[in-house]
Amino acid sequence: MFAATYNFCWQTRKPGKTGKKRDTAAMMAGLAGHVWSFDELFDAVLARTQD
């Protein structure tokens, strides 16, 4: 769950003093189009396990 949270929900900051946030790892890989909330991720995991 930590890896999924990191990849879909966690925006890291760009190096340097600007402190601007960059896209999540999943967004950079083309797997997601937006930053997911934890609730959205949790619901997606539950839906996947019930299939």
C-alpha cells in the first residue's frame, strides 16, 4: 500500500529552492491523469480485489 500511495498520491518537490511540486510517479509514467486522493486509491484497491 505504501508503494501505491507513493506512486499515485505523493507529489515530490523539484530540486532547488523553488519548492514546486512535480507530478506523481504514476502521472509521469502515463498511468494516471491526476493526483489521486487516498480514498480514491483505497476504493480502487478494494474494487480490484473483489473482481
